[in-house]
Amino acid sequence: MNKQDLILNDVFRALADPTRRAVLKELTKGKATCTELSEPFDMALPSFMQHIDMLEDHGLIRSKKTGRIRTCEIAPGRLKAAKAWISDLQKLSGVKD
């Protein structure tokens, strides 16, 4: 398996969960703290942080910790890789937008 395939596997694995997709959607509005991002979800913060960690580990977001506050933002590189793969698949199959 080549590096691009491994990247896509990570991206789609991270996107497979609705909580992580919702976090990414929220981050399209701009940076947010982990506490802010966790508010809509009925789960303990440690459980929510596992979702944040997966998104960060797979390159979909990046975070910065200042004191006790962790702020997240989208890291677009891996999303672009997934978009390019989907676009190529559409071209090969004749599917139009």
C-alpha cells in the first residue's frame, strides 16, 4: 500500500464517525476550544477528547494548548487529498457534480 492510500485510509476512518464530522463542520466557522466543541455532545470531556485526538492524529485538525485551554482549527491538507481522490473517482466513472 502506498503512502497516499494510507493517508486516505486515515482520513476516511476519521470521517466515519458522526461526532468527528460534526466537529469538523463546526470548525469551518473558525477556531474553537475543545470545551466549546464538546458542548453539543452528550458525553464526558475525556470521551470527547478521544475524537479530537483522532482528528488531530489523522491530520484533519491541529490544536494549540495555551495554559489549560486547547484551541482547534481545521488542517486542510488531508481534506484536499480526500477531495482529489473523490474527484478522480468521479472523472473515471463519468459522474458529474
